Amino acid sequence: MEARLNQMELFPTEQDPRPPESVSWNLWHGCTKVSEGCRHCYMFRRDEAVGRDPAVVTKTQSYSLPIRILRAGEHRGRYKIPSGSCFYTCFSSDFFHPAADGWRPEAWDMMRTRADCTFFFITKRPERIAGALPPDWEDGWEHVTIAVTCENQAMADRRLPVYLALPLCRRSVMIEPMLSRMDLRRYLETGRIAEVSVGGESGPDARICDFDWVLDVRRQCVEYGVGFSYHQTGAKLLKDGRLYEIPRSRQHEQAKKAGLDVPGTRSRFVLHGDMPGE
Ligand code: SF4
């Protein structure tokens, strides 16, 4: 039978001796498509391959991961995820999807409780953020970064004005999958964007990403002193007039080999793994 924990064991007071981790926290799963960037959403691809309806949003088994407590072992009584860890959140849904409105307050509670960790998530629904923030959000929580993703100029022009007006400690823009040349100067010049990360599209039907588009956005970021990261090439990269087909396993590595990353003065996150829309 499971042993009962006393109060001392539940809340150890000495510093957590374990190293911090980078963990995925997919607290709900399922989504609905909102724009061109969603066309080849990897979550849809994977769900449909196993006969599951990707448009049905459900809580996952890892919903309460940040506040789970170890019940046995050397670190019994501590949180399962060590202090200082980074949670990469909601990569098989959208944190601001309307179907999750009833669960989100509890998700904020968990993030508030784990202010000793950081949380990072990306949305294509910035217009829903203002009405979905917790009551004590004020100018933003330092340990929570909400990034917005824009796949082309039209979505940048629709989403960035809304996003830049939000109370956020830190603003990060993802251009992924990059589907067009983009002019971000009027948004970068506000000084409100800390970093921009660019990537191509993955998967069997991936659309082409032109390396010139990537270099162009990088030039704009350098011009305005904004951090830039070339996250991954995507499966089809057009470079110097030649189309390269790049296997999934090499897309991150090839992008890093391009050596384009420019750390912003305030840059702090490192992206990894698959993201929605890849
Ligand atoms: S790409 Fe993102 S927003 Fe679009 S359907 Fe997939 S999870 Fe939802």
C-alpha cells in the first residue's frame, strides 16, 4: 500500500540538488486549423494515421505534470520535474484554443505554483490571449513566455499588431513554417520583439522555403538589434536556384550549420523538437 507522506516530506525546504531539465508539457491535445500554416500540421498527420480525430480537444495524462510529486525514491516528496526546468508547452494543440477555456485557469495555477521553472508556448491565436490571462497577470509573468507564430506576411500583419499590444514581459515571434518573403520592419522597430525564429516546413507535402527569405528576415533583425535564430531548414529548401530535399533528421543540424543565429541581448530560450505546423 502507498505510504502516506508527512508535511516535511511533501515540501522539502533544502535546495533541489537535481539539475534542471527541458521537458515537453502537452496538457491538452487536438486543435482546429486557423490559417495556411496549419495546412500540414504534424499533429493532424499523426492523429489521422492512427484513426484519431485531431479536431477533438482532450486533456492529456500529463495535464498536471508540473505539480506532480515523487512518491518514492531518493527525491521522494519533491516535484517530479526539478526546480529551474523549462516546460515547452502545448505542442499538440494551441494553449488558447476555445475548447480549452474551462481548463486554462487551472493551467495558469500550475504555472503560478511552479514559478521556480520557466514555461514557453506558441500560439496562432493571439486575439484570444487578452481575454484568457489570469487575473494577477498584470504586465506579465517573468517565467512565462508566450510566442506568436506567423507563416506569411498576411498572418504577420493580422497577428503582430494584436500581439505587440498585449501585456507580456517578453515577446518572441516564430516564422514557421515560413511560406513567403516577409517584411517585419514596422514590428521590429517598435523594440517590443526580443527574438525571431525562422524555420521551413517538414513532412511529406512540405512547401518550399527560399533561403533568400530567411536571409532577408535575418538582415531585418540585425538592423533592429533583434535576436535571430534559424531553427530548421524544413524538408524543401531553395538555395542559389537549387532545390534541396532534406531529411527530417538533418533539418535542425543543417540550419545550425548555416551559422545564421544572432543572439539578442535578451535571448534566453533554445527551441528543440517538433512544433505544430512542422
Ligand atoms: S498548426 Fe498549431 S494551431 Fe494549427 S492546427 Fe496544428 S496545433 Fe493547431
